[in-house]
Amino acid sequence: IAQHQAIRPRRCPGAGDDDADEMTVFHFLNCAVLTFGPHVVYYSATPLSEYDTIGTSVKAAVVYLGAALVKLVCLATFLKVPDANDSFDPYQELMKILIGFIDVAGLYFALTQLTHRNISQNHKFQAVGLGWAFADSVLHRLAPLWIGARGLEFTWEYIFQGLEANANLVMTLSLAALGSLMWLRKNKPRTLIPIIYACALLLATMPSITSYLRRSLEWQTPKVVGFELFSSLVMAFISWQLFSACQRPM
Amino acid sequence: LAGAPLGSRAAALNHHAAAFPLPAGADLSRSALVAPLLDLPLAFLREYLAEKKHLGGLLILLPRNISAKNVEGNNDDKGEPKNVLAELEKLLMHEEVPFPVYFAFHDDNLDNLLADIRKIASSGQPASASTGGYKLVVPSAEPKKVSSPTISNIQGWLPGSKGEGDAEQLPTIAIVANYDTFGAAPALSVGSDSNGSGAVALLEIARIFSRLYSSPKTRGKFNLLFGLTSGGPYNYNGTSKWLRSFDQRVRESIDYAICLNSVGSWSHDLWMHVSKPPENPYIKQIFEDFSDVSKEMGISVGIKHKKINVSNSRVAWEHEQFSRFRVTALTLSELSTPPEFLESTGGLYDTRESVDVESVMRTVKLVSEILARQIYGLRGRNIDVFADNSSLAISPHYIRSWLDLFSRTPRVAPFLQKNDPFIVALKKELSEHTTDVHVQNDVLDGMFTFYDATKSTLNVYQVASVTFDLLFLLVLGSYLIVLFSFLVITTRVYGPIHFCKHN
């Protein structure tokens, strides 16, 4: 008996024939490699793997999770439920930025308070940054990826998410580098100190900046991701220069 | 039907979409074909069914306005869509179709989808996993048998007035119409003409006679029995069960029954179908009444005699069920020949546009005047009982609003539950005009088995091809390799040169 139906575009977890299932798992694997691959590559390509700094990275990841929990509690306590007209409330945004600084506090804790084996300062910041960024990607990106990328419908969303993860890695490393400059290195050239603090501040507020771009200026996802990638490279370059500048007088 | 599978046998759909014109060498066994009604060549479909070739699925797009009449309102020139649809339905209902067939109405989304599919197809590659395109998915479970399809017959009486000396039961005249439909797509079978028109005519006749019978002074010496029966397309199974449920004395008191079937789109000619020979005095009398009134109305009523073949289970007209119980009956219809099995049962093409209020009004007037002549003994007198602009005038608004309701409601009996709101509404309406309203529920004969799943949601996904994924993997791989090399070079090779101090 023939039937009648209505059209409604919707996601449907792969209820498909064989080659469709393979295709969507393929896409999931692709996006997963894009999201988490660079972390693995970074670890294995740099001397981090030689000095076996995995312990440091793991500790940093745990600190990240702790900081994320604290942030969650603070957000729930201090922020109001956003109302329907979705306006830009400066007070709320300020609260969000302040709560974002908990991340910085977490990094400080990971860099200074944790006991690391005898690894050099520049390896320390890299290991901490790597562990931190990896935990961030897992927490924020793994679940959506697992659920969504295996779906039948193709979207660019997870590819953008993977690119974001890359940008995030670079920015975290830069922030960790500046952090180690700020808190671990005692004698720095006087003129550079304000620049270091300014760059660190910029990096710390980067999440708020991107959310502002997305919501208020209504930038589309490709544009936002492009901005993140570009700014992460710029900040990385600046941090690198600052870091090497601080090395020279010694 | 009797063990032989008919119609579409599958419901779940999960295939890539394809459309006409098909690219060369297209393998349609893994594709769902999307075709507007008029683009679908029936010969192609017939060939597929005859050669038992595999088709992934079929999605037929129907125009919103199926039975659009042409400008003069001339019903003879039925538009092309109507004919094509009728043929298609016949094909789908009488053959075993091993793939799912869905119907949808044209709208912007579907039109865009079709254009896109055609564009992709025109690039020369058939739709499949390796080239991307659209995928049509209907996540439907295996259709289940409808366990006991019920038929609900609704009846109401207008009792006549017994005089002081009348000991026996008053004679009864029955007006009957079946209200259910059947079509290739049960959720779209609204059957406006077959038999929405008959059922609405019955309701209007009940309404005007209830006005006459409400006052004892104008109550006739006949009982009027109104019956809205179900199970019409299945050899009037419901009518037979309904009659069987009567007490024999009540059945014997029925003088005659007028069955109404498809009275919504005729202009001049109506047919009276009988199973007793026209020479039979009862039939002769009734036909004379019909001729008299029709002449006055300026229309013509012809008589057609079809003998009942008791050994043949096919019951083409409702009156034949009455005749099997030895009750005189006739069917009034615009159809001149008896419909085939599952033909004219209110399928896809029978929409609101295929009936008009005037035809139904003429039918009501004809039947009402004849009944009035019989009941009030007005034969020979030139009296127009239900004249226009009188208090007994036939109401076009009533007819129109009920026709509209019928045309919005698909009424395939196995999918109408006992307590369906529509059946409740019919019962309520009949109770407004008649008394002793009773709904008789019964089970449809075991000869027919119905499967559910009449309505589903179609999900259309835009899928990327495997080549895209491979390409992406390639790019990703090179990116990671470049990253790796960059890091190795900067940290291990140049690293020691720049970062030479440990803390």
C-alpha cells in the first residue's frame, strides 16, 4: 500500500546501508585526526618525547579539568540565564572574562606549583601547554564529534571544529610560554615586561573576543575560525620573539 | 487479498536520489526515483514490474490541484493529471510492487531538490556512494498487519406516525450510502465523489425530512431508515453485515432501499441500477416516480438492470447486498457501468474539485421529491415540496461544508478506528436529525489483509562523496607531515642553537 509523507530536514544517526556507514565513520576519523592529530604530532616531533615529559602533560590536563570544574561552578553561580533577546550585556561579559581568568590561574598553578622532574624551562611550558590544550579539545570537542560526525548529513561543522582545536593548541602554547616568562623567569629586560603582560592578557581574553565576534558582530563560522587561526599564528610569533628575546641576555 | 500480495510491499527507504532524465547505465536498484506525476512514464513502471527489476524506491510528486476542471467547468474533459493518476493507481493496486512507493505534494523544497538532483545527474554520473548527492531516508519499521480492521455502520431512524388503527409495523424506506474509501495511498484517499457525495446527500435528505417529521401533523406513514455504511470498496461487506444484524421483521418491513453512490459530478444524466428486472411492479412504480420528477427537473434518469450472480463474490453495487436479503433496492449513481473491483473507490484523483455542490443538490431534490410523493401520496399532483426559498429548501451551505469536511478526511475503513473522531462526528450529525442512532461495529472479512504505515516523514540528506573524504584525508595527511617536519626542524635542529640554556 503506498504512502504519503512530509519533508523535514533532520539529522539521523546512521541508519543506513553499508557504504554509507563506512563513509560517515570515515568522516568521523578524518575530523578526529584533524582535532587531535596535531597534539600527537607536536609531542612526537619535538624533543618532548625524548625527555619523556608525558607525566607533565598529564598533570597539566588534570589541572585543566579542575579549572574547568571551578569555572563551571562560578558561571552557574554568578551568571544570569540569558534572556530571549540575546543582547550584549557588558556586565555579564565582564563576569565571563573574569571567570576566564580562572584558566590563567590554572596555568599558573600547573607551571609553578606542580613538581616536575628535571626538565628545562622551555620544555616545561611546552608540555604544560600541550597537556592543557589536549584536555581542552577532549572536553569540548570529542563528544560532539562522536555524536555528530557519524551522522548521515554532511556538514563542515566538524572540520571547522578541528581547525579551531589547532588554533587553540597554538594559543595555549603561546600563553604557556608567556606564563613561564612571567612567573618562572626572574630577570627579564625591563622594556619587554609590559608587552609580555599585554600579550598574555590578550591571549587570556581570546575566548571572549571570539564569542563577541560570533554573537554581536554575527560573523559566520568560517570567518571566526579564520580569525582564530590567523590570530593564533600572530600571537605565537610574538610570543616566540619575546621568549627568545628573554633568552639572549643570559 | 486472499493471500495474494498486492500493492507496495516495502516501507523503509534508504537510497540515493535519482531523477528523470536518467543518466546512461543508471543502476536503479540502489536508487530512489523522484518523479513528478506527469514525468513518470507508466510504460517504464509497467516494464519494471513485469520484469521484476529492482528499484530502490519511488517518490511521486503530485500537483496540488489534481482534478482541476477546465474553464467551462465541463467535466467530460478531465485533465491529464486525473487520468494519469487513475491509471497509476490501478497499476499500483493490482500489482505486487516490491519497492516502497511514496506520494508527496509539490512544494518549493521538493522542487529545488528535484532541480538539484537533475543538475547532479546531468554531470553524467549516476547517484551512488562515490559521487555524493542526496539521500532519501524514510526510517520506517516493517509494516505491521492491521489486526482486526473494523467497519462501523451508522444508522438512524425517522419513525413515522402510526395511526389509531394501525396494528402492524409501518413500512420503512431506507436511504443508504457508504462513506469509506480506498486508494493506492490510504492517507490521501479522500474520495469526494466516491462516495463523499453520496454520504453528504444522505445527510441533507435526513436533515430536511427531520424537519417534516418533527411535527406530528407532517409526519408520514413511513419509517425512514438512514444508513451510513462502511466497507464499500470491499464488495460492500459492511452493508451485508449491517443487514444481517437486523431483526428479520425489521428487514421485511423495508419497502425498498435507495443506495446513493457517486452523485457529485453529473449534469444531466443519472442512472438507476437495479437487480430485479424492470418489469417487476415495485421497480416499475419507483422508476415511474423517478421519471416524473426528473422530467419536471429537466434531467433524465435511465434504468440499468444487472442480474446478480450468486456464485460470484464480486458485489459491484450496494443494492445487490439488499437483494441478497430479498429486499427491493436500487442504486442511484452517475456511473453508467458497474465499477470494477477497487475502481471508483475514491482514490488519489478524487479530490474536492471533482465534486460540485449543484450535482449533490439536484440528487437530494430528486430523491426527496420521490420520497415525499410516496410518503404523502402526492403522485399525479404537480407539487414541489422542497421548493427553493421555502423553509424546506435544500441548503447548499450545508452540503458545501460537509463536502469540504469529507474532502479533508481520508476514510479508508481499516485505518479508521471504532472511535475515530470522524465516525463520532457522523454519529452526532445523524443524531441531530434522526432518533435511535446506533453504530454497529464489525470486523472486515478475512479475505483482505491490510498493512499499516500510511504516513511517514521523509528525511533528505545531502551527502558528500567518498572522493571528498579521501581528498580531505590527503590534505590532512600532508598538513600533519608538514607540521611534523616543521617542528622537528625548528626544535631539534635549530632549537639547540637558540635555546641553549637550561634553568
